[in-house]
Amino acid sequence: MADKKKAAEATYTKEALANSKKYRAWCDVLMIVLEDGKQYTLAEADAAIDKFKTAKVVEKVNGKE
């Protein structure tokens, strides 16, 4: 049953998602975190954005690594 639901969901390339009106504010993030040549559902794109937003920031200072 879950396979049928997954097959029915539309998938998009990272370029199509980044160029969409829905993800306009996150287009740069999508181009970085999504892989070339792979198709993503809207839920997967949302999850990738959420993961990026909650990632720990690592700050490097010149000369103090």
C-alpha cells in the first residue's frame, strides 16, 4: 500500500524545485543540499530544507582552527 502512495507522488529535479515559486526563498539551499540527477518529492525537499535550517553552525576563525 505504501509503495502505491509513493509511486503516485510527483517528483521533481532540484532545478525544477529551485525555480518554483514555492521554494523561491530557499532556491540556493536546494541547489546545495540536493543531488544532481535525482528526483525529489515536495516532502523530501521540505525535509532537506528543515535539516539545513536546524544544522549546527561551525564557525572557523582565520588562524584559530
